[in-house]
Amino acid sequence: MSEQENGAAAQAPEQPQILIQRVYLKDMSFESPNSPQSFSGDWKPEIGVELNSKTRQIGDTAFEVVLNLTITAKSEENVMYLAEVQQAGLFHIANVPEQAMGQVLGAFCPNILFPYAREAVDSLVARGSFPTLMLAPVNFDALYAQNLAQQAAAADGAEAEQQESEEVTH
């Protein structure tokens, strides 16, 4: 390599790195408060799904992302089962521009974790002796964009309230 090529390589920005170091089950719980009555009658429950994620930085380039899934199956007012899964991952993330980190941690990483969480929920529900539950795929990019829009709207609303408050007091 010539000195000119060597100097150009040294000045080039490092490529972004996103590596999965570990995927693990952080927490899991299952409740069937109305068993064995839950097993009788027609199986036509309403299924509620709550989904969120949280992130924490563990080191300079180490991040833990935890995807929380809560599934509630109800028939009329009776809870048939409640399944909760916290699927986590340890990610090495380096050389990612700061403005892209939110997208990586809030959409890209949860997207990697979701198939593991979906399998854990399916297995957990089957172990409770209920029909299997295969959750539909989730568009984490759209959820992330929606969350950003909601935060921006809330910030705009708070700013407008503050301006109105200042006008009233002056």
C-alpha cells in the first residue's frame, strides 16, 4: 500500500458496526387465574398485545435492549391467561452517527429480538394448555416513527401551553 493510500485509509471514517453479542430471555411469566374453567366452552378470546422496549448503555459500545411483550387473553370479563416475556439482547454498537442511534436502538435491535420473543410467547401459551399463539410480524420502524411523532406533538403542545401561560401573566 502506498503512503497516499495509507493516509486516505486512516482518514476514512470507521464503518458502523452493529453486532449481536448475546440474545437471552430476561424474564418470563404466565398466569391462568381462571383455570380450569378457562378450558371449558368455546375458545374465542379477545387477545390484547402490549409491546415496548427499553435500552441501557452498559459500556462505551455495549447496549442492552429489552423487548417487553404482554399478552392478555380475555373471554368476556374473565382473564383466560396473561403471558409476559422480556426478551433481551446485548449489542455491540460502534461508529453509528448519534442521530441514527435512536433508530438502531428503538427499531433495528427490537426487530432482531422479536422472533425470539414471539417463539417464547407461543411456547409459554402452549405450556399453559391453551391453543398456540403466533403473533403477527411487527413493523418496528413504523412504531419508532409513530413514537417520534407523538413526542414531537407532545413537545409542541407543551410549548404552546407555556407560551399561553406567559401571555396571560404579562
